[in-house]
Amino acid sequence: MPENEFYTPTDMDRLRMENELLAFEVRFLKARSGGQPEITGSPISLSRMTHLEEAETDLKLLLRRIQNSPLGPVARTNKSFQTLNERYLKQPDTALTMAPAQRTVYLEGAERDLVLLLRRLGSGPLGLYFRRRKSFRTLQERYL
Amino acid sequence: MERTPTDTPEHPVFYAGRFSEEISGAGLPGDHTVLSDWDVLPAQLASALEPASILVVLDIFSFPFESLTGDLVDVPLILLLPTGYDADFLVTVFGKAAFSRLGFFDRVAAADDDLWDEVRRRYDFAQGQLVEVEDGRPEYAAVEISAALEAESVLYAPSREGDYEANRYWSERGDALAGNAPHRAICSVNHGPKFNKAIHRVQEKVLNPQIAAARGIQAEEVPFDVLEIGAGVGRWAASFDPAKTRFTGVDISEGMVEAARKNFPQCRFDLLGEDSVLPYGDESFDLSFSVTVMHHNPTPTKRALISEMWRVTRPGGRLMFLEDFVSGGWFTTSTVYPMSVNEFVGLLFEATAGQVVLEHVESIRYQHDDFTRGGLLSVSKLGVAGTW
């Protein structure tokens, strides 16, 4: 948001802001009812959780895109890709049932995996191909 | 906060009760409805009050207050105090049924100043809740009340030509509104008294439990020091027991500050300068809060106000923000520019150097909206008291 001037939000902004507000409240209530360290943490811990959850979502989207792209068959032969695929796409609901502390560890792992994946894709033989895509560059800017 | 006004045309409804013939013949100006005691039977009351922007009860003795339930609780009331009765009698007969249900957006019409003062003292009403009438007889009072409602229906809003400049806009608007509608001068005032009362009710429901939580285990006999930023005409002062609370409010509008002082003489109200520096020492308050103020201001002002609120709050005390965190986005002339909750929390963390702990989060959906717009954030201040 600009520092010194107001802006006119769009409908997309409205949806995003509403989603953020409700997600923030849900995380707070979960943390409070779970009695985990989050409750006594500062608000930044909730912001951090938001960031981690976004990283997990971005990682899943990236994996799905790679899998469905022309590179999919090649990628599926790669053991690291198989591991990521197994961990984040084949067990989508396990993270939701985890205790808050476990979930934090899981999400931090997802963020680390996403960073590694982005580095590998960006510096590999197909790096130029990926870097030409705007969505990839956005992810690089966000996480690297 | 800004909202879309409801489509139903609304106008004042006068409950004349036993005096319906006299009131109907009194020649009330403007669009209005007059109800007799037959019109307010429980089965009919809801439809009779459907178009009511405000309900003026001229015959307090025959009105079924207990039937004001559901959506009807949001209809603002004006109760005419009958002449010839003293305060003890009126409070005994109508205290529980009528007076105790009056909130900041309800009013009392009275011709007798002493009677008003006595009722006001007992129920901590604000001076702005008085509608002064010369003659307390229903048929004459109705004409005066009707004229007063007509006069205040024309509300001032500064021109939005050019850039919106928050301090100037709210200072000018506040000064004008405070003179015209001191009982309901809030940012969404243009949407009518029923709308304002409904919003206030929702906000009160969210805020009051957190105010109680902020007081916590502090002993009753220890005064609870409260600061409101953007206090306007002081409507939130009514939520605190003056016997146990030292309420202070600041506002950028001189007119608002003056109106607030008249409304709540037992509280303190000060003018806030454009530099957003609060005129109080460090660690002066147990609770600092704002209600729909931050979202009208640009980021640097928000940051300065949060930082100042943190400075004047005692360690262990609370800071509360009841704001819009979602934008409607359809008003081209909107003065509401909220940050998303994540952005706001980031700013809160930055402005307080992280020395706060999140205590409560609650989203708020106003009944006129089809989406969740507002939210309450309550944080406590970390640190060790500098003074004991």
C-alpha cells in the first residue's frame, strides 16, 4: 500500500482482505484453543504463519504445474520430485489434522522445500525457460 | 465507515397513543406516520414500525416497550417525558421498561429541565440526548420534535473535490456535525439514525466484553484509566461506569471536543493536534482504543497514532482497534481506506517494536453488509512499568 496516498481497492482486494481477516481470526482461535505457544506469541507469529501457509500453497501449485506441463513425465522420474509429490500432493489433508506445533514444523519444511525447488529450477538446464515465466519470477521474488 | 443506505424510504413515526386525534390534527411537517394505541398491538407493531427512521413515543404510558424486539431494537427512540410527574415516579414506573433500554442513539424530549437533569443523572445520559421542547403537551411537543428532526436531517459533508486529506476533512465535518447532530455525529451519520444505532449495537457487542477483559482483575476501587482516540462526541464514554473509570477522549475536531464535554462533563476531552502527538505522559492509561478511526487515515498517521497509543498505555494495559480491515471498494468518494489485517498487524508490530501480545481477534459483520468487513484486535503492552 502506498505510504502517503490512498488507493481505490478492487473487488479482488476486497476478497483478499476478507479472506485474510477470516483466516487471521481462525488461526487466532485455533491457537487459543490449542494452548500452543502461538497464543502467547506476538502478532508477528500469526503473520509468519500466514506466510508459511502461503508458501505451502505456492509449493503445491508449483508442483501441480510442473506435473501437468510437458516436463511432467521427465520430472516424475526424478527422485526428489517424487518425494515432494508424495509429501505435499498425495497427502493433502494430513497437515490440517496436525497439532499446531507439528503444523508449524510441517509448514516451515514446506517453505524450505519451496526455496530449494525454486533454486534448483532456476539454476538448472531449464532455468532460462522457467525464468521467462512471470509466475516463476514472482515466486523467486517472494521466496528467494 | 460508509455503507449503502437501505432502499426502504424511512421517516419518523410518532406514537401518539391516546392522543392520536390531537397529534393527527397538529399539522406535523414532513413525511411521517402517526400511530394510535390500536396500531401497536404485538401482531401489528413490526409492520407499523417498518418504515420508521426513528420512533417518537409521545404517550409513554400506553406504549408496549416490551414488544420492541428483533430488528425493532435498532429503531432509535425519542421518549417524551410526561408533564406533571416527578423523576421518582417516572423512574419507578418506566425505569426498567423504558429508560434502561435507552442507548446513546436514543433520546429524551423534555420541557422540564430539572426533570431531565434528574433522569439524566440517574441513567448517565449524555446532554446531546436531550430534545428540548417548550411545551410538554404531546400535541405541541410533537410539532417541536418534528421540526428538530427536519432540521437535523440536512447534514453537512465537506466537498470531496480534490484530494482527500483526512485531518482537514474530519476536522471540518466534525465541527459541522457536532453543531447539528451532537447525539449521533459519527462517520456514517449520513445513513440515518437507525443505521447508526444498528452499527453501534454490533460494535458494542464486540467491544464491551473486551473492555471488561481489559479491566480484568484490577480492583474495583482502583480507577480504570481509559483513552479513546477519535472520540467524536464521546459516544463510547457511555459504555464505562463513571464511578470506576477515568475516561479521556481526543479528537481532531474542536466542535466534537466541545460537544463531547457537554455530553459527558465527568469525562475529559482534549483536542488532538495534526502532529498526532497525544498530550499525555508515558504510561498514563490502562486501555487505549479507537473505533473506526484508523481506516480513515493514511499509513504515516496510523503509525504515529499507534506508536503514541503504545507510549501512553501502561505495561500490561491494552490497546484495542475496532476498524474496517476489508474495503467495500465501490464508493468512488469513499473516505474509508482500510489496511488488510495482515498489513495492519505488520504496522502494529513495527510501530510498537514488537512489544505487544495479541489477546483477542474478532471479525465483525454488520447486518447491512453481505461480507465481513470489520474486526477487533486487542493487544496487551509488554514491558515493565517505568513509574510505580
